[in-house]
Amino acid sequence: MIMLSTPIGELPKVGEAYQKRLKRFGIKTVQDLLFHFPSRYEDFSNIITIKNARQNLGEIVCVQGKILEIENKRSFKKWLPITEAVIEDATGYVKAIWFNQPYIAKSFKEDDFMCLAGKISLFKEGIYLNNPNYERINNIGENEYLTHTGRIVPIYPETKGVTSRWLRYVIRSLLCRFSEQIPESLPNEIIKKHKFLPITEAIWQLHFPDSLEAADAAKSRFSFEELFLIQLNVLKQKIKLMEKTAHSCPMDADLMKKFTDSLPFKLTDSQKKCAYAILKDIEKTVPMSRLLEGDVGSGKTVVATMAALNVVKSIPSADSSAKKNAVIKQVAFMAPTEILAKQHFKTISDLLKPFDIRVGLLTGKDARICKDKEVFEVSKKSFLGDLENGLIDIAVGTHSLIQKEIKFKDLALVVLDEQHRFGVEQRDYLLKTPAGKKNLVPHLLSMTATPIPRTLALTVYGDLDLCLIDEMPKNRKKIKTIIVEPSQRKDAYEFIKKEVADGKGVFVIFPKIESSASKLKESASKNGSVMQSVNFSPQNYSIKSLSQLAINETKALKEEYERLSRDIFPDLRITMLHGKMKAPEKERIMLDFKKGEIDILLSTSVVEVGVDVPRATIMMIEGAERFGLSQLHQFRGRVGRSDMQSYCFLFTTDPSQLNRRRLKALVESNNGFELAQKDLEIRGPGSLYGTQQWGVPDIAMEGLSNIFLVEKTRASAKEILEKDPELKNYPNLQERLKNFEKRIHFE
């Protein structure tokens, strides 16, 4: 018996091939298929006579008629099959032509009736319907049961082998059977308050609307519902965290003053405010869950180091007995790459030299400890023993810190750099309750240089308290950003040569080769769909195809390297950095660049170039139009790390107005948060770094741009959870949320 939970493989006409294709959209069950919503519509609802249609050259029209003749032919090159049909009604006749669809002639015969929707075109042989949508009807005037023509027709996100026509056919038959069985998940009070369509009506009107107004009404209901589920998800996580406890780490004002006095620079007011907010949070026994936002180079690491120092040196109170029995508290500091982990290890070790803090580094093949102002290489076994015995105060590392054999003596604070790089399970692993310590979890501080617009801050990151470093160190000069047209390249190259002659360093970013998945998304976006609900994660592609993509990217990078070395900068020392290199080689190249032994470093956007290189003053970005504003802004932030004037050259070959508008926004603004909001407005939420893998439906992704909708869903979620934190009185909503949580993964 087929039900909403039935796997799609059990449906008629859905074989193994279709199962694999639909899996790319995360569609596994009948209900998943019913919730695969259209991205746009074609309005074919105005059926006119053939005589009127012939007078609308270049327009999309819909006509009905009887087939006078239909046959397959070959194009003049003899390889492309062409299907031609002549259709007539009481007012006249018109020819219809389809390319490469010979099966149409086998499906219809003379005297059959058709409904056709397509563009009226003119060719040397006369007026014809160009590649129209079609379907069989019993007679002229019939329009009640039309699916592909004669109505507002849904266009869905597609993939190879799954067309909108096929989806309409399958979804309509499923709606006829199951629409009344779909449980209403929104609480009645919300439906009444916002005057939403009930789910049985809304799902019909979203797939096969009676009017565009009805489609909008259905869309607003489901857009609200998906964002409402996101809000419930993050707010429930926050409530769950509030039930746990964390170490209270009282702020030591004298220690913090000693730390800031030891710095070779002054903290900005913004850094001071953020540090204070974090230090007050970790005083509480309620676990901190805070996101520290700030542009590249704004000084987030210094603020996190202050918190780490306060935690490690904290004692529960001032009395001597407490001090004597004080528990050694530890900090885990995780970075997404080995290069960044090693940079953090060096930065933190240098900052804490006056404070007798033992800082450790653990990566895939490296273990080091900094104590007594010296760095020692140690075995991994020795490192793990010291960590478990509390002999390492701050452990810096990559994913190596979340292996099963890693044990902290008493982990009190976790700092995650660029938290969207870590999966939910990895974050949860660090925050898990230690054995024998009931409900005790460490405080959590996440850091990101990816600017987050207010709408995302209230949804995806809604379980985190935000603090923002919104000013740069005083000695930094504004980076000059210049769009470089093809005709201006020579001048830019000459300028770069002069900068290098003065001992400056140059980053060159070369755009990565797009996978077929990326191209599919781009194509879908142009057709009206951002397609974020498609799961384009690596596991959906073969090792062979991913390996080939990496090889192609490396080859393209090598070709660019040869071009720059041979034709543009033959006298300069150029080195390339790519994803296939091993970590030690990457680290050696970055250190050579930092020391001035490399003039120009060429890298793909895939490689983390986050190492602080104060001598680098030029960021040259090839194919700048292929990156989002936020990503371009982050690249730009890799220079300007000293008091020298820095430059960002945006090399572009795409003259489109949309790309001009985007790149001009980057020239005019140095504020990452303004740029993130502009990117959100221009390109949609899918442009923001890290969002494409969330598994959130398109309809919710579009809603993330609407601050009023976001605030409305947040208020509704809070109201429901205040009354019923476990949603016991809302079983359908509880079940829907459970399924939703399986699908999404905010990283």
C-alpha cells in the first residue's frame, strides 16, 4: 500500500534511474516529492483561436485544435530529427515544429486533438509554433484537466533526466491521491492569525494554481512554514543548552589589563566591547553560545585569546582554600585548516608569553607544545597524555581535536574559527558532556569573518548571541579597490612590477573550475531557481569525477602559472599553491612568501590563504565576476595587514550590468556587512558563503531575504515554545520538525 512515507522507488514509472536522480534533490519519499515546489510559473491560461495566435508574432500563445497531419523529418544536415504537425480550429490552421522529439509523432495521429502552448515564430516557410508544450485533449474547448498547457504551469528545479513535464505528471497524480492525507503541521492559531491557506489547499495551489495570486498565497504560507521550522529548530537548541551548566570563570580585571598593556597595539573600542560581553558571559554557569563576527584583520583572535587567558587563570573565588583547590580549566581552539591552526598557535603563543600559559598544537601529523616561551616538538602520545593530565592549558588544532582518543582534563571553553567549516556533529562532539560530569558543557565561542546579514542572524544563527567587531585597527589604510578592464591589464601589471621592486608581496586568486553540479545550479538560477535544496555534497559524486575535477583545476592553475611566468612577469619569483599539495608543502610556501622569498603567490579560491602576510599589499583576482561580494571582500582582507597602502585589482571579462553593479558595490564599500546585505539583495541567500550545503528548500532560502517575515516567524516560534517547549500539544508539528532536522545541516 502506497503512503506518504513510501519510498519513491515503489511508485509506478519511478525506477532505479529516477531514484538516483531525485536523490540529488533530497527526494526519497512520496511526501518529499510533494514538497518539491516550483521555482516559477508559465502562464498559458489564456487559450485563444489560431487566427488570433497567428497575429501575435514573437509572443507566447496557447491554442487548441485538431491534427491535420503529423510526421517526422530530418534537418538539412540529416542528423537532427524534426517533428512537424499541422493543427486547425474553426478559425484557421498553424504548423507546430519540435526538434529532437520524434516520439511525439508516434504518440499522436491525424484527427487527434491537442492543446499547444509556445512562441509564434516566423521562418521562410511561414508562421509556426516553435517547440511548444503539448498535451492530448478530447475536443476543442476542454480545459478542466490540463496539466502542461491551458493553465498556469509550474516549472520545477530540474536535473539531468528529470524534467518539469515529468514532475508535473507524477506530482499531479500523487496530489489527486494524497493531498487530503497531508497532515496540517502549522498550529491552528497561527493559520487563523496570519490567514494562511490550509495545507490541503495550499499544496494544490502551489503546484497547480488557479491564478498567480493563489500561487502567491500558497507560497507565502510555505515560506512562513519553512522559516518557522528553522526558528523552532534553533530556539529549541538554545533552550536545550540552557538546561546544561558550564564552569563559572569570573572576570579577572587586573589580568585583562595586564594583557592589554602587554600588546604592541591598542584595542579598538569595538574589540573592547566584544571582549567585555564574552568575559561577562563566561562568568555565568549558563553555557555561553556566542558568535564573534568581524572582517578579516579586525582582531578577533586577540579577543578570543583574552577569553582563553581568563578561563585558564580563573578561580571560583578569592578565598585561599578555593584557590588551593581550583580546578585547572582548559581551552580548545579549532581552526578549519592546518595552515590556520599553525598561525593561531603562533599568534596565541606570542600573545601569552608573559603569562606562563602552556599552549599546544595538534594537527594530522604535528604535535607541539609552547611552554617557558619555547616551542618543543613532541610525540602525539606525549601530547595526548599531557592534555588528559591538564598539562596543556590551550589546545590549538584542526579536526584532530575531535578524535576519540582525545581527552581533556577539564574543558571549559571551545573556540571555533570560521564555524561554518565544521559540521554540526563535529561541534556537538566538542560540546558533549564529559564522563562523570552531569550536564556540564564548555562555553562556546564561534568566530567568523563571513559577514552575516540580520535575517540570517535571526534564523540560522538564532541560537547564538552575536557580537560584532565593526572597526579596523587605527593604523590601517583603506584598501584601494579597482575594477580592471581587459584594456587596462597592461597598466595594472606594470604597477604590480613596481610594488614588487619595493619588496611588496602579491596574491593572485585564480577562480576554481566549476563542477557539473555548480553549473547545474547556475543554470537553474538563470531559469528562476536558486536550487539550494539540491544536495550537491561530495558524497553524491564519484571519487573518480571529484579526482578528475581536482586534476583539471590543478592543470588550469598550472597553465595560468606558465602564462604569468612566461608572458607577464618573467623576471619575478612566482609560486603556485593548490589543493593537491600536502600540508607541509603548503606551509613551507606560505612561510617563504611571508619572508619575501616569493614575489607572487598564485592560488585557487579553494586554498585557505588566511596566513597573515603584512608585506602583501596587492590582491589580484582573475575572473572577479565569478565570486560573491562577501568572498571577494574576504580575499581583499588578506592584504592591508600593515600601515602600507594596499590594493585590490578586480580583473573581469564579463560586461553584464549585474556584475558591474556587484563589483561597483565592492569598490564603493569596505564594510563587509553592507556588502553581505547587498549580495543577499542582488544574488539571493545562495550567494552567501556556506549556505549552499544547508539542505534548506528554495522557498525558505528566498524568505531569508525578508526581514519582516523572519521576525514574524521568530515571534511565532517563541510564542509556541513558551507555551509548550516539547511541542506535546502539536504532534504533527513535532513530527514535521523531526523530519526537517534530519534534512538540514547548518555549517
